[in-house]
Amino acid sequence: MHILNYKIEEALNNNFTICMIEFPGSSEFFKYILIDIKNKGACDYLYKNLLIDFAFMPAIYGLVSLWLWMQSLNRTQGWKQLLRLFIMLQLAAWALDITENLMILSALADPNSPLATTVTLLKFIVPAKFSFVFGGIILGLIVAARKPINNAKPLIVFITNLTI
């Protein structure tokens, strides 16, 4: 246990990132991270970052959905269905991100509570949400590279005429 404590202390003192919370590895490590955050008085900082994340979520998932919708214009039915599936997966990623933040806030409120279930769920939620988002971005890029949108000119003209 002494080696584990040393590694946790080393990680927390040197290079703490939000990824340590999103991918904690074990419930013991997660607990020590949360207790250390509380002991260092960084709860407000983490809380504010999670609130910013709540505000950021609609933007990223909305933009990816818009990008996929634009790519679905003038495509074959098969491409449209695949792109629509990934648009729906953006909503699922958004829901998973909200769930993740709520779980972190709940664990931060009581780091001494049993955290094994939280860690197990985080091990599923975080990779799933990233897979949905990056999968949608990659799919959109593949579709865009395969064949440009035919009716993009009216959209481009509309965007360029939005000058003040």
C-alpha cells in the first residue's frame, strides 16, 4: 500500500489533470484524488470547471451534429442513415457527459462513500462518449472527403453575407 500511496502522491503533486478523474483506474486512486482535491481546497475550482463543461457540452455536441447533418445533404440513403445514427449518438454522448459530471460531483461531495460502482461506470461512460464524438467527426471527414456537398454554395453565400 505504501508504493500505491507514493504513486498517488507523486501523480497528484506533479501532473494532475482532469483525465485522472475521468480515467481513475481504481476506486482507491479515485478516492485519494477526491480527498486530495478537498484537502487542497480545490473543490471550488473543480466545481467551476464542471459547470463550464455543462455550458460547453451543447456547443461541441451541437456543432458535431450540425457538421454531420450538413454532410448528410445530397447523399445516398445509406450514408444519410449512417450520418443520422451518429447525430443521435451525439445526443447519447451529451447524456453520458452530463451523467459523468453528476457522478463526479456526487463523489466529490462524499469521497469516503463506496466508489467502486462510480469508477466502473466511468470506465464505460468516458470512452463511450469520446468514441461517439470522435467517431462522428471522423465519419463526417470521411464523407466530406469522399464527395463534397453539392448545394454548399447557398450556405456559403449565406454565411459570408452575415457581416455587420
